Amino acid sequence: MSDAEVQQLSTTPGDPIGRRVTTPSRERHRAPNGFAGRVQRHLVAYGVGLVVLQLLFRGWALSGSWFYFDDIAFMSRAMNQPLDASYLLESYGGHLMPGGFLVARILTDLAAFTWLPWAAVLLAMQAVAGLGMLRLLLSLFGRTPFVLVLLAGYLAFVITLSAGLWFAAGINQLPMQIALVFGLHAHVEYLRHGRTRSLVWCLLWTGFGLLFYEKTLLLLGIYALVTVGWFSQGRTPERLRHVWDHYRLAVITYTALGVVYLAAYVHWGLDFSPGNSNSVSWTPLAFNLVGVALAPALIGGPFRWQSLAVGSFADPSQIVQLLSWLLVAGVAVYAYRTRTRTKRAWTLLGFTLFCNVVLLASARANVVGPDIAREYRYQTESAAMFVLGVGLAFLPLVGAREQVSLREGVPLTYEGPRFLALATAAVVLAATYSSVRYVDLWQENNPSQGYFDTVRQSLRAKADETGERVPLVDVTIPQTLLWGYRFPENSYSHVFRDLRSQISFPQAAIDDLFMFDDDGELTPVEIPATRSMEPTTGCGYELDGSSTVIPLDGPVFGDGWWIRIDYDSDEPTPATVTAGDLVHDVDLPAGSHSLFVSAEGRFDEVRIEGYDATAGACVSALTLGLPELGSAG
């Protein structure tokens, strides 16, 4: 290319997708006339406008959302564990996410169970990802109006929606998307100009993503594919030799980063066997991931959802699936028929999809089954990979050694501005419909906010009635809010730590002891008779002499037991109750009352001593069991 001429992306009327043309250098900043020219002159403003529209939609979706499942576990961990390496580096469902745990800790300290700040963090990360994608597309393909088509798809596809609504998913995946758009931008700048500064920025962005999500490691594969596919020439050995000769520093540093991170992940994060992927059939996983979930989403689907407890699986009709396969394949075939060197454009998406199948087979599908692949949060990066693939199939990559080019004599039937505008609008509107349906189901089915609101209201009402802290059995919140395998993070004492000024967890209580029902209502505890005292005559077991032994009707072992002791006493008296390995010093008020004490260990009797034998106390009933909800009345 001579000094008097430069190659740049431009558009001509009737060719909004854009093509590489040669123009005199004095003309290189002049936009073409007509519709394409008007769009090109205000391209950045229109792109920012699209990002703002997406943020408005996401803001609406977040306004009706709340914490769910892992969000509660995150807050429970943050409220009950010290901020140290053990807290930050704990494997969470196979995730190594110190950055996410640090953010959760900060937000919990500032606003536990207050949704607005957490939602604001998600929205801010989405804004950064959206603006970063706009910047990346402009850098890769120049100021062509087709950039807006690609950006609209990325912003509208339902694929990324779950990560924008659920904090636990978003704190993993949104940083990965940010790392993708900024890291790839820096990597391509390094390939173009060889500046070490760009390489350093790429490493920093990639490292940032790895602090939140181990799957960010896939970016190293994406960098490699872009390098070999567009910034080298010849057959594979020549390409690899060129990469080593010209980008050796990147190869070494990326490899070092990958090896060091993999070692750290195996040490701290790996809690499943990668060999499990061999025991799960990949075919139904791949079909669900690509054919049922991804392809319909790329045309604005899936339109229909299979509702879960919270969230939904893609459930497109067979007609929608077939139509999506034809349309997505049609895009790839059309690109191939009208342009050269297009097949490599789809390697980015193919690479990440293959990795997703392997990861799901290793860590999720062996427990949940192949339907797990119909949940979009396991492939949120696919939205970016698809739009980048379309861009690379249709547009020259600025500064690349090998470019797509138009085939001679092939009509560009589907590239008129009106057709592209209508097709883009149709996909965006369809995707908006699918997204609204998903949001509706997400908001309607999440029981967490109702439960926690009722808990707070119940505690306030009881505190106003008694003026004291409410005594609770330290059991767990419902499984619909947090699975039991997260114990003790799902226990009352952990989850309700921010309410500790209103509640207590005594090991012994007189008359009042409570649990919450599945709706969060405060309910008296009932002790079912797993074991009972041996029957006797008279009032029961009189507390006379120095001690009284009350035999049970069977042996007891284990923990979590509670005992209810009903007694009558003429005078108040102290007492010491031994229940297995636990010893309780209590004060028994006069009258008819119920004493609740916890018990554990191996035992077949309850011993009471240390009382005033002249108080006239007598135990009329004793039952041992695991505490249950009693009658609210």
C-alpha cells in the first residue's frame, strides 16, 4: 500500500455491511452519502444509545428481582467467616472466584439483604460489557453501520439475560464478558502493532476475569484462534512458525498465565473429576446446548420456557427449532457463497461450545442430566462469540494479514439497508419478547423476598409483644431457598446473622421456642415423641433427694435432638439438666411450664439435679425428638 493510499472499511449505498476498498488518504475520513453515511457519521452515538436501551430493560428486570439461592449462601459466608485467604479461595461448586467473594463481602458489609446496591453492581458491569463490545467491534471492523447490527444482537439475545438478573451468576460471567471484550481488543492491538503495552493490558484484563470465573481461561484459546486465523498466512506449519517468530512474547506469557492458573485451580478450585465427562453421553448435551438453546436464541427465541422453581429452561417448539437451524445455517452458507475465507470465522463459537459440552459433562450433567444444557447461564459467552463470528465472516478485520473478500460476480441479495434493518428489528423484538417472558417467570417464582420479608415482620411483631429477643432453634431455612448441602451456611444462625439483635439461639428455653415455617411465619416448636420417659405413678417424676433420673423408653444417639420437659412447681428453683453430652443450668419458675433443652450423644436417661427439693417440683411429661413446626395458634 502506497503512502498516498490507505485501506479502510467504508460503505457505499446499497452495501451497508461494508467492504474493504482503497481510497485516497485525503478521503479516508469522509463518510459516504445517503442512509449509510448518516449512520456512519453518528455511529458511536447510535451504539451508545443501543447500550442505554439495553440498560433500561435490564434495570426494569432487576427492579423486580431479588436474591436467590447462591446469593443467600454468599451473604451467609460473608457474615460468618473472616476475610482471609480461606474465605476468598474456597471452591464453590467447582468455581474459584476470589474476586466475586470479595465483592460479595463488601456488599454484604454495606447492604446485607438490600437488593438495590447488588443490582446496581450487575447493571454497572453490564454497561461496561456493552460499551466494551461497541469499542471492540469498531476496532475490529471499522466505522461500518453493520457494527450496529452486531451490537444489537449481542445486547438483545436472551443468552446473557440470566447473568444480568441473578447476582451469583452475574458475578462470574459479567467479569468474563468484560475481560473478553477488553482483553480481545488489547490482544488485536498487540497483533497489529507489536506494542508490549497492549500485551500487558491483555494479560491484566484476562487476569481480572480469572479472579471471578475460571472459565475466563477460554479467552487464551480465543486469542490463539484469532492470531492463527487472521494474523498469519500459509498452511498450518507456516502459520505456527509465523506466530512463534512474530508473537513469541505473547505465546510465552499466555502459556505461563494458563499453566499458573491451572495449577492454582487444581489446588483450590477443582472439586469434581474431569473424568466424569466420559460417563455422560455428549450427544444429548450438545443437541440441547446448540440445537435447543443456542440456535433459537440467535433468531430471537426461544419464545417458550419450561418454568423451574426459579429461572427457566429454553423450551422452543419444534417449528422454532427447525426454523432457527435453517436461518443460522443460512447465514453461514450465504457468507460462504458471497465471500472468501469465512469458515474460520465460526471457530471461536465452535471452540467455546465444545468446551461447554466438556465442562457440563464433567461437572453438572452427571448430576442433573442433559437438560442442564438448556439453561443459558452455561453459555453466556455464546452471544459474543456469535456476533464476532458473523462480523469476521462478512467484514474484513482491520489490520489482519488475511481478510475476507467478496467473490466476483456473486449478487449480494440480502445486504440492502432496508432488509438488514428489518431483519435486525425482527430479531431484537423477538428477543425482547423472549426476555420479558423469562423475566416474568424469574420474578414470579422467586420465593426468597417474600420469605425474608415475612421473617422480619414476624420478629418485629414478637419483639413488640415481649420486648425481648426471640428464642429460635438453630435449624435451616427451606430447601427451596438454599440446598442443605450448603450447611451451615443455610442455618438460621448464619443466614439471620444481621438480625442477631432481635433473635437468640438458646440451648435451653422456658415455654417459648420458635421456628419459621416455609413462608417465614414465626411458629412455636413442637417436639415429636421419638423417645419418651418411662411411665410412672403419681404426678410423674418428683424432684426430691439430690438428683432425679428419668429413664427413656429407648436409647438415643446422634445430635440435633431437643427435649421437652413439662413440669409443675410450687416454688421457683434452679436445676441442672444432663441430656447425654450436654449439661444445662436453668432456672425453673413456679407454676406449670415447659422446659426445652438440647441433647446429643449416646444416652438412655435424663438426669436432673441441683434443684431445691422443697420447691415441690414434679416432671409430668418428657419427650425427645427433632424439633418440628407446631401450631401457629
